[in-house]
Amino acid sequence: MIWDWAFAFEILPVLARAAIVSIEATLIGFALAASLGLVLAVVRIAVPWTGWTISVLVELIRSTPLLIQIFFLYFVFPKFGVVLDAFTAGVLAIGIHYAAYCSEVYRAGFDNIHRGQWEASIALNLSSWTTFRDIIIPQAIPPIVPALGNYLVALFKETPLLSAIAVLELMQTAKIIGSETFRYTEPTTLVGLFFLAMSLVSAALIRSLERLLNRRTMR
Amino acid sequence: MTEQPMVRFDNVSKRYGALTVLDGLNLEIAHGEKVSIIGPSGSGKTTVLRMLMTLETINDGVIWVEGQPLTHMERNGKLVPADLAHIRKIRAKIGMVFQSFNLFPHMTAMQNCIEAPITVLGMKRADAEARAADLLDMVGLSEKKDHYPSQLSGGQQQRVAIARACAMRPKIMLFDEVTSALDPELVGEVLEVIRKLGREHDLTMLMVTHQMGFAKEFSDRVCFFHAGKICEQGPPNELFGAPKNERTRQFLHAVLEAG
Amino acid sequence: MGIRTLVTLLVVALGVIAVLATQEAYSLFMPGLLQGAVLTVEIAVLGSLLAIVMGVLAALARMYGPAPLRWLATVYVEIFRGTSALVQLFWLFFVLPQFGVTLNAFLVAVLALGLNVGAYGSEVVRGAIQSVARGQWEASTALNMSRPQMLRRIILPQAFVAMIPPWGNLLIELLKSTALVSLITLSDLAFKAQQMNQNTFKTIPIFTLVLLMYLAMSLVLTIGMRLLERRASLGLARGRAA
Ligand SMILES: Nc1ncnc2c1ncn2[C@@H]1O[C@H](COP(=O)(O)OP(=O)(O)O)[C@@H](O)[C@H]1O
Ligand SMILES: [Mg+2]
């Protein structure tokens, strides 16, 4: 028999627990990516001479595979006496990888703010920090929320890479079930369906978010 | 046999959702006739041309070209909506020049003029080039034939667009405000080409224009559109000289006022 | 980043690799890693070709195909975009044989990566086609061209220019995703790295070399796409400055 429903239901609770690990990794990884990305983008504006260094750094991170970066962090930290568990090392790598992408999104958001906004703030004698916090960020962030949302979904779909360092997320759990029972069909397909469902739902959410934002800016 | 009109709109309506843009339009255009369409913005002038070019579908009525239905075809003695093959057969008689030129930006003036003759009419390259060279000469752009659209002024681009449309040897040419996107000093050269086309080629022409002087001097008949209907039509000296309809008078007054 | 900077970066990356290759601590790993890199390039090239073909076909099918084809293409795109690349790789490798189709790992790698990126690519192709001005369609209609003639001669050549940068990004993603094939037993660069790391624990030299190699490959791809973009836009923008 190609598909065994009883077996599929039997492994569902195990996979559900693993899904929670995947989602945790996603949320922590993205929180890291979003905040580190923002820091990179802001530093770039605040301290102009860092621009080139940050560009090269971002290019380096984006040009090399996430899987290698995960391995690197996981195996390299112990060399310096810092032992990270697989989950921490993996999420850190994912967060840093996506921070590089997010920083470019923020940058585009800041670039879209009209120069007049900065000039008006200077004319009002606002400090640069106040300008940033009260004038620039509130205008720059809403339009880029959908782009950030897309990276959140992309990041989520890369969490199976954590299975390479044996984090017990969805893919790793499915693999273990497969190797113990010699049935790969149900666990792998269920994992695929889970990702598909989450992706379709998030795509719909992002679309309605986009509509909402469009309507707001149209006014 | 009495000669068929070149074009006949038979009770044609066009709606966008709840908005009726054209309401039961009836219009006949004779072989070789030059007809200008004037009227306020939004009155449906462009829509008339676009329906005839089959860029828009129609909701009611039938459009005929030389006695054959364009929007429909006969099947078992009844008119049914035309399929693409039928539309393409009849549409071959019609050419159009657009307000925004719509030249192909990745092709030179010459390539713009030979593309459709080769791909659609199946002409040999050499023949298509000879025809295109004649037409580019007619519009006064022989020496610009290897230029890309981005290297030409608006007036030159529009003249290439006219040559390109002529290269398909249409019997009917449609012009939709072809000088509206041009700087004022470039309008004359395009109008001159249209005059020449009218003199030298056996063409039926239907043009939407805001150039009242040109409409008066060039056309055999002027139609004034208002709110999706022909409000008044007639020979140019009558319509411009002694408009019967109050709306026409108001419109002409406003246009002349604006200069 | 400008093309000059990218070339500089590439030269630096290759230079560092060359210098490290002369160091005793590093030279040990070079032959094995290079072997892996060859497999990585093979999979990336074949995967890219498949991705481009699938991207164009799926986009055209979704936009202009008859209903069943449109439906099929939509399902393809949604499934391959909606699930994770690694899940697809595992599914083709472990599950497909249960349905009686056993492909070797290399073929699975090319298929999974090509189909995955092709699904994203179809959106790029679709967007680029839709970005061509409506007037271009209308002018082609007025010249009585058929749908295929319009697409081939007028629309796609213009859409092509708009497609190059996003395709460049997608192919970089594909190149990076080739590292995943190490998880289905293929001895690509990532596999060699991990294998050597387990055997020698010389983590820093090995991963430094590997990261530099991936960087160099990515840069070659990025620079190539930039040059292609420059050439392609030449036809469209000729004399725009004049
Ligand atoms: N694609 C469309 N969808 C909805 N309304 C349209 C569309 N095209 C034209 N219209 C409407 O149809 C009316 C007539 O348009 P048009 O023929 O372009 O007028 P004109 O050329 O006389 O200025 C206008 O009110 C316009 O807003
Ligand atoms: Mg109009």
C-alpha cells in the first residue's frame, strides 16, 4: 500500500510537536533577522563610512549557502570555547543570513523617503535620533512590511536545513520516523503539506496586508 | 449593385460594468471618406476607434466592414460572435495610429515597418524593405530608417508609426488624437503627412482630433460626440459654420475660447 | 554594488584562495574541495537550465494556456513555491521510489532544484510580460499579428530585459541551494566540506575555503548576469541619452 492512513494519523502528534520547534526557530530567527537587519541599515545611514563594509558583508552572507553558514557556526564556536546547542547555532545562522536580506529591504524603505522629510526635520531643529524615530521610521516601515513578510515565509521554508545539524524540527523528525519504520511516504508528504498550507495562508495574509497598506497610503 | 459602405456601426453599444460608454451607435462611412470625430473628453471617441480595431469587444450590435461582419460571423444563416480567425481576416483591412505612437522600442524605424509585413503577410524581406523604404520616404524619414524610436523626436516617431501602419496596406486608417502627445511645433509635420496620405492613397480615414482647423479643412464629414452618442454630424463648414445643436455650439465655443 | 566592485571582490576571493592553497594547513583540502566544486557547478548549471525552461513554460501556460494546462501550471507553481526545497529534495529521493520511480541522486538534485527555482521563475516571467506597456500589445494587434507572433517578436524581447536582474537573484539562490544535495549522498562541495571536517576537525581552514569558493561562484554568476543585462538593455535604451 502506498499511503497508510492509520500510520499517518499515528505519526501526526509527533510531527505536530516538531512543527512547534520549526515555528519557534522561525519566530526567533526572524526576530533576530528583522532587528539585526534594521541595525545594519541604520548604522549605514548614521555612520556613512561603514557603508562599503556593510555592503561587502551583506554580499558575502547572501552569496554563500545558508547550510554552510549553519555548519560553520555550529562547528566553529566550540573552537573558541563557546559550545552552542544545535538549535541556538542554527537559529543564529538563519537569523544572520536573513538579516542580510532584511537590511536591504530597510535600505530601500529609507531610500524612498523624500529628502524633504530630512530637510524639514532639520529646519524644525529635531535631533537626528528624533527624526529617525518619529519621522523616518514611521514612514519607511509600513510600505516594506509585505517585503519583510515574504522573507519571513522564505525563512520558515529554510528551517528544514536545521535537520542537517540534527535539530528535532519537522524534517529531522520525519527523517527519523522514516529510518525507524522504513516508511518515508507519509512523514515526508505530511511535512510538505504542512509547509504548503502555511505558505498559502501566509501568502493570503501578506496580500491582504498589502491591500490594507495601499488603502492607507491612498488617502 | 450599390456600393457597400466601407464601415457600418449597426446599433453598437459598449458598456464597462454599469457605465454605458456608447449607446446604440449607428454610423456609416463610405469608401474613401474622411471622417473626423470631435467631442469632449470621455464622450467615447477613442472607444469607437478601439472597437473598430477590435481592441475592445462590443456588448450589442454589429460592426460591418465592406459588407462583411467584423465582430460577428455567419453560421447557418445566423450571426454569431466572431472567432479569432475571422476577426484577423477582416481586421487586415484596418490600420491604426495611436496617440502614444506605440513604436516597438527594440526595433529600428525600418524594422518597425517590416515586422508585420513579414510575419503576418508573409512578404519576402527584400520586398518588405522596398515597401517600407518608400513609406519612410513618404513620411520624410528616409535618412532615419536605422534609428531606434528613442533616437527620434515625437513627431518623427509618429510619422514612423504612420508608415508602419501603411505598410500593411489597410483600406481603413484610424487616427486617435495622433498629435495630442506632441510639442506644438511638431504637430504640423504629422498633419502634413496625413494630408499627403489622404491625397496619394486610396484610404478611408476615421480620425479623432482636437485640431479643429485640420478637421475643417481635411474631412468630408465631422461627427460631434457627446455622452456616447453622435449629437450632430455634417460637412465641416456646416457643423463649424452653423452648428444646429446647442451642445455643439457650447463645445465649439469652449474650444475656440481656449485658443 | 557596481560591477567594478564585484570584479574586485572576485579577484580578491580568488587571490585569497590561491594564497591559502599554498599554505600547508589548507593545501591538504584543496583537491577534494575542488572535486566537490565541480559537481556543484554541474548541478547548478543543469538545474538553472531546467529552471529557466520551466519558468517560461509555466508562465506562458498560466497566462495563455487552455484551462487544464493553466490549472496544471498553477498547481506546479504553488506546490514548488509553497513547500521547502529540502522537503522536495527528500520527497523525490525517498518517496518517489515508493511509487516505482527510482532516479539516481544526481537526477533528483537537478530535478528538485530546477523545478523549485522554475516555480519562482514563472512569477518573474509573468511579471516581466505584464510590465510591457499595454500599447505594445495594442500596436501588435493593430498590425494583425497573432498571439504567438506578438509574444515572440514584440513582448518577450522587451520582457527579457526586465527579467534578467530577478533571474540573476534566483540563479544565485539555486547555486546556494545546491549545498542541500549533500544531504542526499551527493559529494558536492558542501558534502566534501562536512566529510573533511568530521575526519580532521580542521573546521576553520575547511570552511574558510568553502565559503570563498561559493563566494567566487556566486560572483561569477552575478557579474555574468550584469553583463548580460547591460547588453540586453542596450537595444532598448540605444541613444536614450542622445
Ligand atoms: N477600460 C475601461 N474601463 C472602464 N471605463 C473605461 C475604460 N476605457 C474607457 N472608459 C470610459 O469610457 C468613457 C469613454 O472613454 P473614451 O472613449 O476614451 O473617451 P474619449 O476618447 O472621448 O475621451 C470614459 O468615461 C472612460 O472613463
Ligand atoms: Mg480619447
